[in-house]
Amino acid sequence: MNEDPSGPVVLPTESGTRRAFPDAALLRMATTSRRDGTFDGAWWPRSRNLAAQLPGLIRALTDKLGAVTRIGLDAGAWDVHLHSMAVDGHLVRIDWSEVEDHTMLVTRGQQDIFSFLMLPPHADGTAAHAAMTLAVRDGNSASAAEILAATGIAVR
């Protein structure tokens, strides 16, 4: 697994032709400005090591959304629970939930919240890409559990 905290976050394209780095965490976001589905994006971290996975995600989100102020994560998905993380001189607060609903909430500014499907690191690549595609489909109303079940991703 890629334990390099500055490792790449790859943004897959619809055609899937963009080259992915082995073991790179993957982020996919909706491609329209309409925010009428359950999720605004999906993230597939490649390990449970938050210190290794989060910096690349924060950089990618900052590039796409602007400054991220908070990230809400499922406590059961990570080995270590940090309260904040500084990336490129910017402090991001980390909130924890015991719900284990395979979602991640990202706050930009004071109140602009984006909801992401968070895939388990052990997910098969084909299933993970299918789940990410479903999550960002316009008008998607499926929950994380429904998307994971539909794509055959087992929850551990």
C-alpha cells in the first residue's frame, strides 16, 4: 500500500483512460454544478492509515473546492483518530462519528457541506470504480449501503 503522505490522488475520467498509480487513493467528484444527488463525490482510500491518506485528499479537494475547513469521518474506518491535520500550512479539523455509514462530510468555509461515499480500502478495483460512478450520478438517491451492496463491496 502507498504509505507516502504526499502520494497522488487520481481523479478518474468518464472514459477511464487516465493512468492510475498503483495503490493511489482515488477521488471522484460530480461533474455538474447541480447538487441534487445523495453524494457530491466518492473517495477510495487505499489503507486505514489516515496520516498517509488524508494529505493527498485535502490537496485534491482544495484544488477543486477551495479551502477545506473540516472533514467528518467514520471512526471505525481508521486505525488512528487525529483531531486535526495541517496540510500545506492550512489546518483542517477532523470530526469523528461512530455511525459507520461509509460517508465522509467535507466542509468548505462555514456552512458549505459536501457529502462523499467513502469506500473501504479492501474494495476490488472494478467494484470500487462502479460504486464511485453510481455515487456521482445526477439525481442518485441511493445510500452508501445500497451502493456498496449493488456493486458487491463487502463491509467489514
